[in-house]
Amino acid sequence: MNLRKYLKVYKKFLHTSLASELEYKTNILVDLITAILSLVGSIFLLSIFFQNNGYIGGWKFEQALIIQAIYTILNGITNTWFNPNLTEIVKHIREGTLDFVLLKPIDSQFFISLKKINPSGFLEIMLGFFLLLFCIRINQINLSLSFLSLSLITISCSICILYSLWFFISTTTIWFVKTWNAIEVLRSFLYIGRFPLNSFSFSLRIFFSIFIPIAFITTIPSEVFLGLSQLWKILVEVIVASVFLITSRKFWLFALKFYSSASS
Amino acid sequence: MLEYRVEIALWAISGIIPFFMLNIWTNNNLNESINLSDVMLSRYFLCAFFVRQFSVVWVVFSFEEDSLMGKVSPYLIQPLNPFFRYFAQHLAEQITRFPFALIIAFFFFIFNPESLWIPNLGILFLSIVSTFLSFLIQFLIQSIVACLCFWTEKASSVERLLFIPTLFLSGLLAPVVSFPAYVKSWIYLTPFPYLIDFPANLLSGNETNISGGLSMQILWIFLLFPLFKKIWSEGTKKYTAMGS
């Protein structure tokens, strides 16, 4: 793989999709208000949970806010990159334009996963970062080099898992053509990531760590922030993330064998 | 509609957030503070799931797609308001979703056998009526938003914005009784608690003001319907077909 070529192509992607998205300026403003309101709403919900209880699943309110912050950042990343691109895959397959992608002298997964960008997601990512900084202050977390690198590792693993989940579902479009509702199911499951895993009953906890690893996505990075995480959990997350990435890649290559263009 | 069985089954599954919320509530004994027993709370969330299944509206997305594709022009020539078309689609899909919702309820009762109950016929009838009214309110609100397509072309982002208060204030994630007093003081004046909280309370047998709730629902419909007619007639005047 020629890294420089891919970087150059990515720059072009950024340029073209930003130019086309900025055509809808009021849309971006509306999306920003939506992101703010949705954060306010989930903090409101959290405050209802903590109304008469000091702890939920062993987490204090200030600690649970970290999960909200990480969720908001990841949701922003989803809205910036995963959502616009992977809904595009569905279109490509339905209309048969995936042919043109496959013909290009560039990796098809790279092309369809990074082609588009939705700038309003950036604002959500920033919102999440502000909340995270605020949480670091109120929880009096000491910033040290090892802490920073660990949190960076876990968050990037979460991004990988999230990406793989989205990519898996979009890949199944090759067989099922319509997958909007499967994406809705994923979205509603991801919603669980707003709350600490320990607040659920044992059976759901198992379900959300083995079948759909939503537990890994937000809870482990938040534990790293609080200095509660054991090393083995971080190792497990790294392993899960790499397994997910590799299988999603393999699955895409496997699925392409079944792709037979539209109307053929 | 029956052609898309898997689709609809998946959609029914995507509505199970209330059950996750129920799990948080009962697992942390949060319901003690609002004087609601585990059984009543689980019935509430099951009913919230049902009400949501039969009041989901997506007319904005259909209308936006149709208007971007230029399909609205032929509809406008027909002597029927195109929103009747969407209305019929929604009703048909609700009927197809019914068996899937029943299956999910069946599994729910297997895991929570103590929360099984049979509402009496009168209550059942009233709650079906109020669920339908809730559907009408949401349909009208979304149709008004959909008419914004005549001006902006991308009305679905406005809908996503409106969905946030609907999600948090309607009682889907937490019953309105549990809200803090500073919210409860004004929330009953908005349409939100009548979308899910009121019908779900009615059906699950939790305490609620039946006549007050129904009359508020009807009041909102009477407020929204003229607004829809107004924005529709303004919008169609403004409308120009694509490429003209």
C-alpha cells in the first residue's frame, strides 16, 4: 500500500465533500442544536436516575458524566464519518454504482468508508471534548503521560469496534439490499453505551459484552479515565478491536464475491 | 407490506429501548423513590413499547424523498391530498407490526411472569383510542415539518431536532411521574406527555387522569390541524416542480 497516495486521495475526499455539505449551511446549524439538545436530554435523564440515589451500578453522577462525554465524542465520530459513508454503500449496491468503485485503482473499503464527511458531527465531537475536560476537572483527574496514552489507546479501540459494527451491517446489504432497519437496531443498541455497564442486570451485561461489545466502547475508556481499569480489561479491548477490524475486512472481501451488480 | 417481514421485525426490535430502561430502573431500585412497584413499572414500560410501536411516524422522510425525486408533482394533480397516501401507509404498517409486537410481549412475559395482567375491555378500548390520538398528533406535527420541504428541501434535520424532546419528554425512557418538579410544572401543557406517557399509564393501569388526558390530546389535534392546512396551502402555492 502506498501511504502517500492514500493521503493525497483522502485530502481530495475531504475537499469535495466539505464543499458539497457546506451548501446546506442552515442544516449544520440545526444539527448543532440537535446535538446540544440531545446531550442536555441525556444529562437530564441521568439526573432523574440520580435523583434519590448516590450511586448507579457503583458510579457517581460525576463519574457517569464521563461516559456521556465519551459517548458524545463517539456519536460525533459516527455522524461525521460512519453514518454518511455507510448509508452511501446501501445506495451504491442498490443502484449498481459499486461497479465504478471496484474498478478504481484504489482499495474499495478505503474508498467507501472515507469518501464522505459530515461537518456537523465535528461540533458534536467538540461538545464531547468540552464535557470531558469539565469531567476531568470535577473528578480531579491527574493528567499523566501513561494515563493519556492509555485513554488514547482505549478510545481508538472503541472507534475501531464501532466502525466494524457499522461496516458489518452495511456489508450485509450485498445480500439483503435493504438494511435501514438493521442500522436502526444497531443504533438503539448503541444507545445503551450512554450508561455504565454495571447498572444493567447480569444477563444483559453478558449480552452487551459478548454478542455486541457495546460495553467495551464506552465503559472501559471511562474506567481508564477514573483510574479504575485493570490492565487485562484494556488488553481484552485491544484484542476485541483487532478481531473486529480483521473480520470486518475479511467479511467485506468475502461479500464482494457475491456482488453481482444491479439487475444481473 | 407483508413483503418486508424481516424489515418490520427488525424495526420492532429497534423499539426495545424501553426494556433496557426498565432494566436500569429495577436493577438499581430507582423506582422506590417514585412509589411505583417493580411490577407496575414493568407494565408501564411494556405499554410504552406498545404505544411507541403503534404511534411511530416517518412521514417527513417519505415526503422529503418524494419531493426531492420530483414525485410530488403528479400527486398534486390528483384530487386527494397526498398526505392521505402516507396516512394509509402508516396504518398498514402498524397492522403488520402487530404480530411482531405480540411476540416481543410474549417473551417479555416469559422473563417477567409476575407482571402479566389483563386490562378490562373499557380500559383497553380507551387506550387504543388514546394511542391512535397520539399517532394523529405526531402525524400532524411531522406533516407540518414535512411541508417545510417546500421551502428548504431538507426538512428531515428539523424533524431530528424535534425528535429529541419527544424522546426525552414523552415518557419513553422514564415515566413522567419521575421527572423533577421544575419540569412537571410545565410539561403537561406541551403535547409530549400525551404521546407515550398518558396512553401507557392508561393501558398499564397506573394512576392517570383519563378525561384530562384525552381532552388534551383532542385539543392538540384541533390546534395542529388548522396549522397543517394553512402551511399546506401556503406551501403548494410556493411549490415549483423540479426543473421548472
